[in-house]
Amino acid sequence: MARLPGRPKMPPDSLFSAESFAQSLGDVSRETLVKLELYAELLIKWNKSINLVSRDSLTDLWRRHFLDSAQLLEHLPSTFDKAEPVIVDLGSGAGFPGMVLAILGCRKVHLIESDQRKCVFLREVARATACQVTVHNKRIEQVEAFRADLVTARAFAPLGDLLGFAWPFLSCQSAPGRQLPESGVFPPGRLLLLKGKNAEQELTTAGKRWSMRVERFSSRSSSEGQILRLDTLQIGD
């Protein structure tokens, strides 16, 4: 998996290209960049008929979607370099961040998305880029739980709800109706979440029911964005 170097000065939005993206990552191969360029072409083409991302964001897609997703590599645990962690991406939509992480070398990525048309798009990207991902065309609560080492999400749900969706995959428990326990400590597992300007408010609200260790990182793609790395989750007393 590529690791991000120190933060270079970012060019203006209109100048942030595929080459700028590759420079930001430092050691991305030409083969990988070609796959991401193909992904970008498919995104632009399919977005004309399916609402995958906002149209305005396409003018700066290498920063707002690809760099936004790829920056999570910098915050993966170092132990992941020697293993093949299972990553679950919730509400994958157009594949950000999960598909980008898979193309960049994460080998066991599961994309969960309820919209059938978006899943057709995700499978087409996987086919065209020869990327090995598993696409689950189901609502999250309908997916049979399996153990995940990492849960990711971007612009999907408020943090409190997100923790509830992540619980079955971090605890590998699939209770009837997916009811959360009144209290309990999760096994080791982490969440890496791309959040916006309301991140602190979401943490405060989620903290009324959950306790967790929180690490905050500034986004490399947005001045208002934050990356939250959460672990040591506990619900209730």
C-alpha cells in the first residue's frame, strides 16, 4: 500500500490534476495511476445518468474525491503493512473512500451500498481496473456480520448512527433486528471517518451514548474537513 509523504504545498483547485495527486502520494505507480484515471473517466461518464457525486465537484475531482479518499492511507495502523486487513466501507456510493483504497493496494475491501445502480457502477469500476473488491448490494443491516479490522465511511451518516452501523462488523455480532446492547466493550477494531465542519458537534452528540478514544487529523483535501480515527469503543456505562 502506498504511504503518503510529508504534506507538499497544494496547487490551486484548477491545477490539481492526476499528476498532482500522484505527487501527493509520492510512490504511486504509473499502472495504479492509469487505473485511477480510468475510474475518473467512468465517474464522469456515469454521473450524467446516475447521481454519484455533485456535478460541481467533478471540476476538482482529483482533490475532492481521490485525494480525499487516499489520505486515509496515512492513518492506517502500521501493522496493516504486514497483514491483509479486512476493510468495510459503509454507504460506499461512488466508491469513496473504499474503491480508492482498494486500487491503492488494500486487498480485502468490502463496499456496502443499497442503491442497485451505484452497485452496477462499482462493479464496472472494479472490472475495468481489475480491482478485487466485494460489493454488497444491500442495506447495511441486511448484510450478515463478519469481522472487520477497519470500518470507513464518508458523508454517510451522523457519527452516532455510524457507530451503530459499524457495531456488527467490529464485534462480529448479528443480533435479531441489529439491536445494540445496553452496554458493552467492542473487541479491537478501528474506524477511519472522513468528516466535515460538524465533526465536533457529532462527537459531542455521540458521546452521550458512546465512549471512545478519538484522534483528529486535518484533511489534506479540504480546509473544513477532519479525519476521525476511533477505537476502544464502548457503549453504555
